Amino acid sequence: MNKLYIGNVSAEASEQDFETIFEQWKIPHSGPFLVKTGYAFVDCPDEKAAMKAIDVLSGKVELHGKVLEVEHSVPKRQRSCKLQIRNIPPHMQWEVLDGMLAQYGTVESCEQVNTDTETAVVNVRYAAKDQTRLAMEKLNGYMMENYALKVSYIPDETASPEGPSEAWVPGQRCSRTFPLRMLVPTQFVGAIIGKQGDTIRNLTKQTHSKIDIHRKENAGAAEKPITIHSTPEGSSNACRTIMEIMQKEAIDTKFTEEIPLKILVHNNFVGRLIGKEGRNLKKIEQDTGTKITISSLQDLTVYNPERTITVKGAIENCGRAEEEVMKKIREAYESDVAAMNLQSNLIPGLNLNALGLFPSGTPGMGPSMSSVPPPGAHGGYSFGQGNPESETVHLFIPTLAVGAIIGKQGQHIKQLSHFAGASIKIAPAEGMDPKHRMVIIVGPPEAQFKAQCRIFGKLKEENFFGPKEEVKLEAHIKVPSFAAGRVIGKGGKTVNELQNLTCAEVVVPRDQTPDEKDQVIVKIIGHFFACQLAQRKIQEILAQVRRQQQLKPAPGAQTPLPRRK
């Protein structure tokens, strides 16, 4: 793991040149430089030294007119399923990275490497060699928030010449990498870190955790967030120890106020944590002997979608409550990830994480969209040059859910509209169906995707559908009456193919009377991804019809005669 490969080496380079460079940058090495034509090798005493050499030299230091490339030296037999990804943006949320890695295969583990650099480094293991190779090809040099990712193989000591690596346990990766987020009083941060970082360093080792104390966030705030990356057991142990450190510091400083445990949880998961009529939360309180409260929805914004779970009680009881709370949160997260992964292939090229549909690090929408191509670049999302056209979709939700979608004083629907970039309105109650209300969503395809996804998700979170029940809604889109036949197809062939492809029920009611704009309704019924794919495919058909209409000469128009010479 500590042997380095140095590439792009000039023919004029010598062992002494490398000695000078390593000495200049204060990088220790434990053996002589083996200089070959075009490349060189060297051993470092430990991983920290190897990482420093890679971070400081690779792509940055020039020798005899050539910029050196430095990475771990990996024999071909060990180029199996393990990669190191460097130069990760410092503020990138871990769930965004998790989702990005999952695009190329099954990630068995993703562990952060401690470095002295501003950017982050992770070691990733995929389930198969071809997945690893694909991730290497796609991610090396990939720009994220103005940082170019650097990806290289690292030795996979468990690799065997044939056969895949050990079997992956479903849900294991999510449980391991889903972080615990805490809020602690600012005055106790120093005690948690300890003199010269000794306390936090020991805590990290004892609990096998990666612990980030966000000291620079919200300067002057009374509380600071702490993010713990570990197994569920490691996170819980770290949490208990932090509570004990704070209690001891409170005694030493004669701080008399109660110090509750505060856990930060993305609002997407809170409904499932609470449970129907608050049953889940009540049970946790009863089983652990604690009092649990949750911050108001009023405190949420699009940019801060976390709720604060406050747990009061003895440290041991708070620790048990943390385990139960996070168990529910992880289950909700894994359920969402599984649903996304199973269905995301239905819309080719769509980067779900870039759309901000997953919480990031339990925090929020987090991912920057600046480095990801817009959905219009893929899979028929835009229908011409320039900005994609605005669309109108009527989505029908349970009448009882209207309050949850609107939120107190209209806050939720305003935030949703702002986040999605769409106009979202609840139509007045009318007609013969008192059980459902119509939500009118107006915006381009990306906005439709984001808005509808959030509405589907909100209905699930607020328990309008059972824990094992899939959220299926009815959506209506209007199409020109002359194009309805194209949606149906000859003998219903097109609509049948649509239903088979999308798993949605697609209905073009017969004997409709076109409205004042000469449009008729197409009904789409299904789960979120089924509805989305059906909408996109129908819009593709409409775009094709429009193009054909534009090519036809206007009625009564004459073909111009050639001009006489």
C-alpha cells in the first residue's frame, strides 16, 4: 500500500533528482528510487507519507519539463476491485458521493482516508472488476464543483486471480456509510477535540469512526454540528463517549444546565421515525426511558432541511434512544436507496443525486448541480434548441394530504415550488370525487421531475400510504386532439408498448370532447418512476408530432415557382 509509482518521468531524470524533490517537500521514503525509462518506483514508510507524496507531487511538480504523476503502485494481479478517489470537494456531502459511486456498480465499502489536505480522499471497493474498471474510466478527471477527481487503483490484498470478491450483504453499505449527525454546545467543542486533538484522535481510533466537527460553520452560533461516519455500533459508541465528555466538562466548569442529546435528521425521514399517530416515537421513549421532541417544520428551509431530534434523559438511556432513532432512520434511507436504484434505470442518463432528491449526509439536498449536465441532455428530455418547453401536469393526491403538501401558512408548498423551479398550486375542491384533490404543476421536465418526486415522497413520509404500500398516483397531461391517435397507436399498439415499458397504466379515454384549446386528457397511473417515464415518452411522441406538423406546408399554400432568368 505504501509503494509508489511515479509516471511521466523524463529520460533525463535521475535518482538524485527524486531525492531532492522528496527532501524539498519533506516527504519521507524508506528505500532507494528505482528509476526506469519513463517511470520510477519508491517505497514510503507508511500510508500517510505515501498520501502526502500523491497529494503534493502528482500533477503539480515538474521535473525536466514533465509534470510528474504519482499514484500507488499496484501489481496487475492486485488490480481488482479497490480504488482510491482523491481531490473530492471539501464540502461535498457523503450521500452525494455514495450515490455517484453507485452509478457504476455495487459498492461494498467506502472509507475515508485521513489526510492533511483540504480535499477529501476515500478508498472504495466494488463488487466486481468490471464495475471497478468502469468507475475508474468515468470518474478519473471528472469535474465536481471545480475539483477534478483523481482515481487510481490501490492494492487489493484480498483479490484472487479468479472469481468475484466476497458476496455483498444488501443494506450493509448504507448502514455503514450513513452518518450520525449531532448538535453540541459550542463551549464543549474544545473538550471534545482535546489538547492538540488528542481526545478526538483517541475517540476516532477506539470507535473506528471518522468524526468531523464543523467548527467553521455558523460562526458565533451556540451549537456546532458533528458528523460521525462509521458502522451503526461505531457511531453509537462515539455518540455516548461525546456525551460523557460533555458531562465531565460541564461538571468541571460548573455548568448546571441539562445537556440533551441532539440528533440532526433530514425531514424526508422524520415521518417514518414518528410513525402513524406517533407510535414509533412513543415506543422508543417508553423502551429507553427518555423524552423525545422534534423541532418544528417552521424551522426548515430549502437550504436547511434538517430537523433536530432532542433526547432528554440519563446518558445511558439517551445512548439507547440514539440507537433506536438511527435504526429507524437507516431503514428509511435504505428503503429509499433501494427504490431509487431499482427504478433509476428507467430514465437513462438521469443523475438522481444531482437533482437533489436524496438527503446529503442526513443534511439536505446538498449536491451542487453546476457540474452535472441538465436532464435535457439525456434521454429525450428536451424537444428542440434552447431551454426545454414548459409542461403542465395535473397530479391527484388524497384530499387528506392537502394540508401536508401546503404546510403551515403555505410554507411547504412555497419551498417546494422554489426548490423545483415550478409553479405548484392546489386546485379548489370540485367534481364528484371528494377523496382526491388536483395539484397543478407547471414547469420544464426537470422541474416536473423534482416537484412530483417530492410530492410522492411527502405522501409516503406523512404515512398517507402504508409502510409496505407503494405510492401510486394518477397524473393527467393534455395533448392536442389530433395527436391522441398517435399516443394510442394502431389497434392500441403504442399505448400497450408504453404500459409494458413503463409499468404505468396509460389511458386515453374514448369519446372525450376536446376543450377550448382542442386538447384531450391522457391519464397516467403508477408509482413515481413509472409516471415519470410515461410522461417523458408521451412528450417524445408529441414532440415528434409537432416536428411533422412544422414540416407540412400551410393549407392553401402554393409551391413557389422557380424564378425566371
